[in-house]
Amino acid sequence: MAGKKGLNKRVWSEDEKRTICAQTLKAGVSVAQVARRYCMNANLILK
């Protein structure tokens, strides 16, 4: 299966990764909400 033309893999710094993961630990915030905020799939946050 070929990838979509023009889309590049995003590279997150370690600090960005920590910030994104920390947002999921706040009360009332779901992993899905954080994933949508960063235009990513929720399963990438759970890894």
C-alpha cells in the first residue's frame, strides 16, 4: 500500500513528547482529546 503523496512523518522532540503525554494525565482530559489537538492518532500517545 503506497503512502499518501505530500505527507511527511512528523518528528517530535523529547520535550514535546513529554508535554503531550502530560496533558493526558489531567483530570477530565481524554487521550483522544489530546490526540485530536495535535492531529495524531490516540494509539501513538499510548505507545
